Amino acid sequence: MTDLYRLLPEEMEQLVVDMGYPRYRADQILLPLYYKFPKELDDIPQLPKRLREELTATGYTIGSAKEIHRVVSNDGDTTKLLLGMTDNSSVETVLMQYEPAVIGGHPRSTVCVSTQIGCAMGCVFCATGQMGFETNLKAEHIVSQVIHFAEMLQQRDEHITNLVFMGMGEPMANYDEMIRAVKILTHDRGFGLGQRHVTVSTIGIRSGIKRLAEEDLQIGLAISLHAPNDKLRRKLVPTASPNSVEEIIQDGRDYFKKTGRRVTFEYALMAGINDSPEIATELAKLLRGNGSHVNLIPINPTAGDFERPHENNVLEFKQILSDAGVNCTIRVEKGTEISAACGQLRTDLATQS
Ligand code: SF4
């Protein structure tokens, strides 16, 4: 069985041509797939019945995700879904909606996409890391998460504006499937989201950053740093070695040089661990003059023993970075009470309420 959501538009075209049909038949499949969300081939009546039958007979299907569980935050802005995939795996995905009053500019509907079930990186403050690695998601199952939210939003006359590959898993550890999904989701004959509205986040897999820089895509890169030196970073991200902080920052510089896209360094702030003024000063020295951006994320409650720093400490940390000329923001909090925020995703229904 091959899920049509797996195919790049060029591959869809090749498929119909190989079956003896004109190229334009590919667009008769692609358009409904990404704008009308059919559940089966017979939901695309403009496609000749013979082609629908031949596709089915040769094992092509439309693999929609099934919603197993939905939780919505008190303010209604964050929706966390547990989605069942066609291979019986299940994965958490989150939609975060932002009003212009909070972020400036236009309203945003951002999907936080998962690329793996569980994660092998073992970050000590992350619920996904604590559940361990289960499996890589196929590109079609990454695309399905987005399609599911796109259909939900379409019913409210809204649409997805941004994608962040920051859900469960390390995207660079599932590079081929992740990048296939990115290409489908940003292809103008696929889902058609602008490349500049997509960000891939990594804990610092150097080979993945280098490959991404070579893709000739305009997507954003976020590197989760969490510490300004190797000693502390290895405590928080046990799999970080052998990559040093210096090397990862250099990779960020190289990515910027190659793509022109600014790199964001994500920094989860944990009380008494990595939130002191001395550490802020060390981080500022490391990053100043780089043109990089730091996103401070006061830690969310997870399975670990870490505590969120006091608001004053967060503001002081930010001030030290800003004073050194390092561009810095504090992440707008979303969905903490439904365990949908950063580092809180895991496919254990018992953790949801
Ligand atoms: S923070 Fe990201 S890389 Fe680290 S364990 Fe969690 S999902 Fe994996």
C-alpha cells in the first residue's frame, strides 16, 4: 500500500503518466488532496473512474489520520491531538493560535509537528525524551498531522500559517522522511505553505544541519542549546557529546551564511540549573555579534524534577543578553495546562486530562 500523501507532486505526475494518463490528471489528485481532504479515491469524482480503480488495484490509498483524543486549553488557543496513523501508530500534535495583540502582525495558526514517536536524545527535562525512542514517522504520517489540522481549521474558515518541527522527536534523526514531508508541505502543487513559514528544530545533529543547508530551501532553523558550555550541556542533553557547543554554534553560522535565514537558539530555562546571571553572561559572550536570536523558554512542568525560574530571573537573564547586543525573546506560553507545551509531549493517554 502506498499513501498518496507520501508522493511529491513530480512523483504523482510520473505515476499517472506511467499508468498511461495525461500529466494534468496528477493535479486532479493533488488539488483535492491538499484543499478538500478526501478520505478515499472515490471522494475525487473528477478523476476518471478507471484511474481511481487502477490506483486502488495497484495499492494506492489516501491515508488520513484518525483523531483518538483531543484536549483544548482553557483559552481555546491550543489544541493537542492524539492521532492514530494508518500503521496503527499514534502520535501527539499541537495547534497553537496567536492573536496579533500577543505577537504583533497577523494572527497565526502554528502546527507543532512530530517526526518520531518518542525520542532517543534523552533530554532530561523533556517528557518525550523520558519515554525513549519508539519509531520514526513516515513522511505521509508527518503530512497527515498537518492535513488533519488544516481540515479542522477550514471548517472554521481559518488556515494554517506556520509549521514548526518541534513536536515529538528529533527531526534530523529522521532526516529523509522529515525533508520529504517539508517538500510536500511547501510545494506549490502540494500543501503550498511558504518555506519561510516553516522551522525545523534540532538538538544539534550536525550532519542534519549541514544537509538542510544544502537543500536550497528557505526554511528556518532552530537549535536547542540550553547551556553555554559543554559540561552543563552534557548534563541536560546526555547525547550531546561528541558535539561541542562551539561546533553547534558554528553550524548555525554556516546555515545562516548558506541560506540567509537567521538561526534561533532555543534555551530552556531551569531554576538553579542554567538560569543564573553568570551563565547568562557566558551565553552572551558566546553569541554576541553572531546575528543570532535566542528564544528563552521557562521550563514547563514535565515528568522531571526541574522547576521554572522566577519571572524576575527570566527577565534578568534576558536583560543580560539584550545588553550584550544579543537579540532575545521569551517564548509566549501556550498549552501548559494541557501538557501541550514544549517538552511535554508523549503518547501516554494516562498523562492527559
Ligand atoms: S527536547 Fe527534543 S531532542 Fe530532546 S528529548 Fe525532547 S524531543 Fe528529543
